[in-house]
Amino acid sequence: MTEKEMIYNSLSQRYSPILKAKNVAEILGLRETTVRTWTSKKRIPCVHMYGAVRYLLTDIIDWLLQQREQQQKQEMQAQVQ
């Protein structure tokens, strides 16, 4: 089982596959206003559905893993310099 699958299985027990900003904030340990700000700045993936903004659980997990990967690359580059 991949890391993504393990995270999804864990989170899907508590959250719907389609999330609101409040749910994303809980998952990421952020304030809801931060999630909404990041959404408006297109820093976090979202879907516009019938005038409402929603987040797909799989997209949030992918985004989170990508953020970690980028951070690790930056840290490795800093160590080389």
C-alpha cells in the first residue's frame, strides 16, 4: 500500500471525499481563513461546484505530498551549497 493510499484510508474514515474549507483546515491544522486565502491565491487545489468552492480529498493529499517533496528538495539543495 502506498503512502497516499494509507493517508486516504485514514482520512476517509472521518471525512467525505468532497471537503469544505473547514475540513481542509482541520486536516492541515490551519485556520479556515488561511485555507480560504490560499484558495483565492490559487495556492491550494479546489473545485468550483455550483457557485461553491470544494476540495477533493485526493487532491489535498496529492498537494500535501508535493509540498513535502518540494521542501525536502529545497533542504537538500541548501545542504549542498
